[in-house]
Amino acid sequence: MKVVYLAAGAAGMICGSCLRDNRLAATLRAQGRDVSLWPLYTPIRTDEVDVSCRRVHWGGIGAYLREKVRPLASLPGWVTRPLASPRLLSWLSRFAGSTRAEDLGALTVSMLKGEDGPQRAEVEPLVEALKRERPDLVNLPDLMLVGVAGTLKRALGVPVICTLSGEDVFVDALPQPWRSEALLRIREAAAEVDAFIAVTRYCATHFIGHFALPADRVHVAPLGVDTKVFAPGTPPPASPKVISYLSRQCREKGLDLLVDAFERLAGSEPDVRLRVAGYCGPGDRGYARKLQERVRSIGLSSRVDWLGEVRLEEKVRLLQSSHVFSVPSRYVETKGLPVLEAMSCGVPVVQPAHGSYFELVEETGGGLTFPPGDVEALAAALRRLIRDAELRRGLAEQGRAAVLRRWTHVRMAERTWEIYEAVARGGRSPGKGTSPG
């Protein structure tokens, strides 16, 4: 069976979806599966070997111009094809001012219209390329692409599957009237999709309710990490005690909450350090600068390391050198890959008790949870782990063991292929839906 997996580039950012999609495709290939990873909008960025195809389909620049400059909407795809050059898209992504939902309402709806809207000239070359590839199944990257599901099925005569990611947060942030129209179009187009793949049970249940997806077509293929890469190293020294953060540096991910909690810890725990790593885009740099200025103003600069974006080996070293890990996200996360990476490295986590974070911590026993947004509770949980080496050790062992049982990249690939095969045989989802994997 030949599968084409469409992956949404994130405008120069290393995002959890790109990491997951790339690792999934690489693992399936290693298992002898015929899988091609096709980037959309921009080239994907990953901290591992990039296994995606070089050509970028539905280039982000062309898509944007077709919405903003309406005369371009009627021009054939070859006119904007030079704008889909991977080198050009990668270069321009460095200057992307915003991928925030509040700025992209009209473009989002335009994308959801598929061949019935301004993006028709971008859809047609994608369809023609897929016809030449002749896949047995196509996997869409997220609900933002369901507007083309029907087009692909009619043109190719093959099943279409859609992965569920963080679209809920994006769609909910759209201004009106775009939000209501986007929700309506997603719910209508979802009828054309043969199966949906969620990465956690929370993600499955939430998307069924939020987007009115058919429950019998939503299935779980758990997130997975390479446990040989993300493995415990030499135990870190007893002092200093390191709290690490590894995610996008932005308000949504709650970095300021962690800084607040660290300030509360600093006086009573003189050997505690905070290490912050992760992508910081143009739209978040002002936020990050203010946090750094605040840390200086309270006299804690010597105890906080700002590492910026890190490579894979640097990420692993950061986790292996940590005593505790936390990303106290404000928004309700549907994935949670950094938490699994930390637990796989034998690091206990402290996460807000909502969304996929709560599910992952509860099912692994690899950390503690706290009421979302409660800085005092976050500080108390961090303090508890900083002071109790036996508790840290016990949670670390439980987390690592649970990841090895269920959240490996091998299991992620096996479960995903099971769904692919069942859908390819029957044309619709296997079983009764929302299966745990």
C-alpha cells in the first residue's frame, strides 16, 4: 500500500506536529512501508533528519496572495509556482510576522473552501501531482485541509484520512465572522473524511464534541518518541537543581507563569536554576524580552539560562541534566510531545491538570499536576520535587517505564498503519471508533 502524508509547514518554526509527522514517516519507512511525506505551505522544520520531499505543494506565499489579491485567484497555478521554491519559502519564513489566528481569518476560510474558492489554482496542481503518484491512501495534516477531502476522493478514488492536531485553539481564536464560518465548513467537509487520527484520548473526545466529528471515525494512534534517543543519561549532580522548559517561548505556553513560580522558589531554594529553551518567533520576541528584563530586575539573571532554539542533541542534553520539567501552558493542549520526551529521558514533569497533559501524567505516573494558571500551586509542586529526591526518582522511573510500554515511535507507527490498512480495506474507519491504540 502506498501512502502520501501531507504535512503542514509551520513558517520556519519547529512545531510538535512537524516533529511527529516526520518521525512517523521515518519510522514507517524503516518498517518497510511505502510512505511519502509531502510538505504544504512551507518546508517543514524538524530537529531530526528531514524525510519530507523537497517540493512544497500549495505554497504559502501563493495561497496568501490569492486571498489578498483577488485577481490572482483566477490565474493558473504555474504563475505562482516559482513562489513555492523551498529555498524562497524557507528564507521568507524567517521574517513571518504572524501565524496568529486573529490575523488570518479570511485566509483560513479561503483554504477551507478548497477548489470552490480562491485557492482553486493551488488545489489543482496538488491533485495532478497526487494522480501521478497514484497513492492508495492520502493523509491530511489537520482539519484546515478538510475542504479538499472530497476533491481528492473524487479525483483519486482512494480513502482520505485526517490527523487531528491543535486546530481547536487556532479556530477558536479566529475573529467573527470567520470563526463561525470556519467551524461550519469543517463540520460539513468532515463528512468526506474516512477516518480521523487523534494523538491522545483527550484529543479524540474533545474534537468529536468541538467539531461535531463522527465518533465512529475517530481513532487514537498515540504520540511516540524514539526512546533510544530520548533516554536517561548520567544522573545530574545534586546541585544545582535544574528546572527546564522546552517549548515555544510565548504567553500561550505559560512561560511567564513558570518565571513567576521560579521567583517564589528562588528565596527558599538557593540551589535551583531555570533553563529555558525553545523557538521564539518575531511575534513573541517582545514577550520574551520583557521576561528577561523582569528576571534581571529581580536579581535572578545568574540563575536563569536562556538557551533559545536548540538542536536535537542539545535538547536531549538539556533534559538529561534536568531534575524537573514543566511547560505550564495556558491553553488546553491536545498533544504534549515535550512531556513524553522529558519522561523518556527519566525526568519527572509538573503540568497543568487539563487536556492531554493531564491524560499523559495520569496514565504514566511520571509527574505531578496543578490547577491551570495557579502560580502558587505550580511553585508548590516544583518545590516538592526539588526537595524530595526519592519522589523524583520514583516518578522518573514510572514515566520512563510507561513511555516504553505505550508511547514509542514504533508503536505510533504500528497503530497508524493498522488504521490505514483497515480503512483501505473497508473504505471507512475500523471498529467502533476512539480506539485507544
